[in-house]
Amino acid sequence: MLRRVSLLLFAGCALAPAEGSRTEAVVYGTDDRAPLDPAVYPEIAQTLAALVPADRLSIEGDRVTLAATTLAERLGGPLCDGERFATELSLSDCSAVLVAPDAVLTAAHCVPNDAACEALRVVFGYRRDAGTLTPVDPDQVFQCVAREAERLALDQVRLRLGRDTGRTPLPLGRARAGDAITIAGHPAGAPALVEELTVDRREGDGFVLYADVEDGSSGSPVIRDGTLVGILAAGETDYEWTGDCFASRRLSDGEGEGAWASDVTHNGGCQAAGTPPPITLPLALLLLAMRAAPRQSRRRGASAGCARRRDRREPRRQSSERCRA
């Protein structure tokens, strides 16, 4: 109880729902994702970012070289025939969205500490145009210099960039059940994809949507009418090992628990990634007690990325719990 109270005071908003039971790279019905077209989604094209490990790219003069791998290599085993991303590039580990000229918002589990921040690059413009990978320029690549305003209950963290992007962030809003929304991101580390769907229901300090997402979708922005309304944090199991290859887990529309996105604005006007309240003595004592107590947070992740084995020599284990993408 003490832990719950201290989290509530620190965040200044309601807590996220209790830990659920699901995983992700799951497709509901048909795969409705499409390449991001800047002419159709100009604001998303300007604000969507990929979180790329620094050792997967290099900058020489005005040229950026991407050392992308394939999804099969990341999974540690072959994909079954007909899998959509079998031959697609796999570059980024998570997605993010611009929330200030020099800051992006992503899922906290994607960048859990300062070392993780230092080891990544925030890349804008990682997409395909007419089937061709769009060249990335050095002015589209940014260093992560600090983690700010982390809200573990919402699985959100803001990343301060090394310089101003010169881009304009989306205004913030709030999603309701039945709203038409667009989710954009880099599932499986692929060039930017978008999907249009509707919010299924509200759940805790966020909402559920049956989006086709995978490992790498965590941190994906959810947009409604030109406003940022959520950050993708948790989902269901994605690829399943058949014994010979990895196959996408496929469910009917509305089947299962769906993916969960946390709100970027909250009741009472509290905004995700905002400035935390002043630390008073009672609050400080509660935070110390929370730090000493065992951590029991919900599993997070947009797809079943949490089920993947770090040892890539063998296929990852399957999981049935909601986890990070």
C-alpha cells in the first residue's frame, strides 16, 4: 500500500492498471499497416523517431550509413514463408515521438537508465518512399543526453536531445473509447509504418487498441485528429516458434487483450513528461520507503519482445503475458 501511495504522489495522477497477461508481435485480422507517406501524414513524418543503438549507424561527412540487420537475425531463427518482414531491414529497437523541439517521449522500458540513453541515437526520417529506403542525413540524427520526467506507472520517459531539432511537436490530447486514431512506429525495427484504427476501451491511465504491433513498437505515438494522445507500452505475444520457423501470431479482430497505450495527458491537467511536484518531507519519506520496497510493476512492451531470449543462439521462449514491445 505504501508503494502505491508514493507512486500516486510522485506522478500526481492515477496509476496504470495492474499487470496484465499478454505478449506481442501479433496481427489482428489482416495486417493493415502501410508505409508512412509524408504527403498523407506530414505531422507524423516530422515527429516520429526511431531509437537506434549507436553501433548500428555511422556518420562520415554528410553521409549516414545504417548497419541494419534482419528480423530473422534478431529473433535468432528463420521466419516462416510468407512472413511480411522476413526480408525487411531491422534497425531500431523502439519508437519515439517529438514532444519538444529538443526532446522525444518514449516507453520507459526502452531506455531504462542513463547508460542506455548514451548508447542510442534518435533518428528521424527512417522510412521508405515508393519502396525505396529514404537516405538519412546527419541533421536527422541526434544524441540522447539525458533522461527526464520518468513515469514508471505510465511506462514513459522523456529523452533530452543534444541539440534543437527545428521541428514542431504535436499538441497533446486525450483518447476516448471509439475514437478514430492512427498509430505510427517502427515494428520489428522496420522503416516507419502507420495503421488507422479505433480505440477499443479505456483501461486505467490509458486505453486499449487492437493494433498490429511487434517488438520495436514500444514508444510508438498514437495520434487523434493531429494531437498526440498516447504512447504504446504493452501488447500481446507476436512471433511464435513452430519448431522450424517463426510465424506471426494471428488473432481475429477484437480477440485477446489487445495493446495498451498510456495517456500523455491525465485527469486534473497532469501531463506526462511534465515537471514533477516539489519534494516535500512527507513525500521524500514515502519515496525512500518505495525505493527500499521490492519493485512490482506491470510487464510492459508493445509486442512479445520481453519473451525473446537474450542468447540469440536459439529461438526465444514463448510467453503468454503482456510485456514490452
